[in-house]
Amino acid sequence: MTSSHLFLLCLLLSLLNFAASQDDSTIMQSLKSYLNLTSDVHWSDPDPCKWDRVICGESNRITRILLREKDITGTLPQDLGKLSELVEVDLQGNGFSGTIPDLSGLQYLRLFNVEHNELTGVVPPSFTGLKTLIVANLNYNFFQGPTPLFKNSDAVDATVNGNSFCLDTPVVNLGGFELTGTISPSFSKLTSLETIDLSNNNFTGSIPTELTTLPMLRTLNVSINNINGAVPTFSASVNVVTSGNANIGKDGPISHPLADPPDPSKIREEDIIGVTVLLLTCSYMGQEFLRVGYYVNNDYEDEQLREEPPAKVLLDKVQRNILSDKPRVTKFPINFHPEDEQTPAAADPPPPTEQSDEQQPDDKCGEAQVLPDQLPKPHES
Ligand SMILES: *[C@@H]1O[C@H](CO)[C@@H](O)[C@H](O)[C@H]1NC(C)=O
Ligand SMILES: *[C@@H]1O[C@H](CO)[C@@H](O)[C@H](O)[C@H]1NC(C)=O
Ligand SMILES: *[C@@H]1O[C@H](CO)[C@@H](O)[C@H](O)[C@H]1NC(C)=O
């Protein structure tokens, strides 16, 4: 690059900077016109960089506006967000009213303190989304709407007390939105929720147990959906409306993601209908120490078919219910340290009878239950 090119480039850059600082000057004049400045704040010089409590950086761009505790009233101009080099705005303890304008242009803003003013409205996402923010103090204003969530919430020291935020929202009204999918357990994080109306949609899956933890919940309306599964136990003060869900209380559809339907051609026809058991067994060095059994009930959905089952099984009418919420767990005492058997310190290995199939569960284990003997032999799985 020749020196004349360099000169032109420098000229161009300084012209751009000059233009930007002229813009800053215009915006500051506009800010001034929005404010009732008190007599101790001198903002009369044509160059805002010479104003009280205004600090400029390179190229006369405004970087700091520091008007703490000055009894200034007024509003913030809509183009405040064009002071693109602003780093700090400290207006604490004044009478600023109106809303926070779009601040998305403030890509260097680190501190925004408006504590103890009279600002109103919703805290805009253009502000909460700023990535450079370190301190955001919105205490004691009249802000409304949802509690602001800062994008960079780990880094921002945000205080928002003394406002009229409806801390979360007490009502989720999503009735009749043709929504599909399952009900999110994350609703349980909106701890102020009093009403959840998800009625008249196409929700599937079951009602998440997490929702029972919502302390303020009074109404959960999931009527007219495709929800199945057991309804979790809510406190008596919650009105849970589940009408219009054909499969409520029943286990999910057969296409369970963890268990493909069995191939009926591999099951004897007389064994298809009825109760079977799914067994999971765990063994260590050939010794079974844990057995988890689930009842599986295959039956017709239709009551008439249930009462008078046809001679030939009508497979497409059979519903499989895996009672996965009622597992039978049996624990067996085994010796996990067979190599220690000869050492005097080793615990006595359990008597060999307890290793057999007919053994009793470990009595010391409170939750142990035995599978009833009369159950049909399991289809191993
Ligand atoms: C400034 O104060 C006067 C008198 O209190 C008031 O009428 C006027 O609206 C105020 N202006 C601004 C911009 O707040
Ligand atoms: C639910 O889905 C079915 C089939 O996809 C559709 O016919 C029905 O209108 C949907 N219901 C609602 C409330 O969106
Ligand atoms: C639940 O939703 C249904 C369908 O939108 C509505 O008819 C019913 O009144 C609601 N019940 C309650 C208690 O909100």
C-alpha cells in the first residue's frame, strides 16, 4: 500500500469517526431535550464530551453517562442505542420514566444501572440479550411483564427487585393450539404457576410427575388430548381435568421406544392372551444376585372380546400393557469375593441352597419381593 493510499484510508476512517461522533452529539442533544436537568449538571457546551458526567473515548465517541442521584426527570430517547461505544450508563436515583429503548446497538455496554427510577414497561430482550453486560441493576422501578432473563446470565450481576414483574406467569393458557408432542416436565420450573391449561390439543405421553411439585398450582387441564399413563398424585387442592383422553390411566401405546412389540408368530397361540412376566436377571461370575420382573398383560381392548375371546386370536385388537411402574425386585445374597474365600477375614459365603432357583429373597433387604410361584414361566428377555 502506498503512502497516498494510507493517507486516503486514514482520512476515510477519521471522516467515519467524525460522522459517528457527530451522530453521538445529535443523540446527546436529543437526550438533553428529553431531560429536566438540575442546575448542578452543566450540559451547555456544544461538544457533549465537555459535559458534566459524560465521558468520551477515542474519536470523541460517548462511552460513559454517569448521572447518579441527580433528581433528573425525563425519559430515555429511542436512539440511545445508537451511542454504539457506550460502556457504562449509570442513572441510579433519579426520576427517569418511560421504557427502556432498543439497546441492541450497544455492543460494548458493560454496566446499566437504573436503580430507583420510575421506568416502566417490559424489559426488552434487546437489553437482556447484550453479551457484554456485567452489571444490570433494575431495582426499584415500575417494570412489568415477565422477570427478565439475561442471556449471559452467568456473567451478569443482575438485580431486578422492587418491580411489578409477574414472577414467572401464574397462567399458562395453551388450550386449543393444536399442539402435539409431550408435556414438558420443565413447567415445574415455573414455580408461580397456578393454572396450566393444555386442553384441546394433541398432546401424547403422560403427565410428568414433576408437575406435582408446583406449589401454587390449582388447575391442570389436559382434557381432550391423547394422554395416557397413570395420573401422578397431586395435592388435594389441585383440580386435575383429564376427561377426553381415551387412554388416560393406561400404559402407553405398544410402540414403546424401549421395547418393540414381540413377534407373535414366535409365541404359542394360547400364550398370547394373558399375563406373562418379563425378567431381567443380573449375575456375577455365574451367580444371580438381582432379578427384576415386570408383568406384561396382553388383552383385548374391547370389553366384549375380553369376555368372549374368539377362538382365533385377533392380533390387531390385542393391546400389550407393560406394568413398568410396578417392577418386582428380588435380590439374592451372593459372594462377590470368591477369591477371598480361603482367608480367615472373609465373610461366610451364603449357604449353597440360596443359590438355587427356588431361593428366598434376602430378608435384610426391605424392598425385596418374590415373584409368585404360580406365574407362568417367563419368556426370557
Ligand atoms: C420538566 O419539568 C417541567 C416542570 O416540572 C415539566 O412540565 C416538564 O414536563 C418536564 N420535562 C421533562 C422532559 O421531563
Ligand atoms: C389431532 O390429530 C388428529 C390426527 O392427526 C387430527 O385429526 C385432530 O384434528 C387433531 N386434534 C387437534 C385438537 O389438533
Ligand atoms: C378444561 O378444558 C376444557 C376444554 O377446553 C373446558 O371445557 C373445561 O371447562 C376446562 N375445565 C377447567 C376446570 O378449566
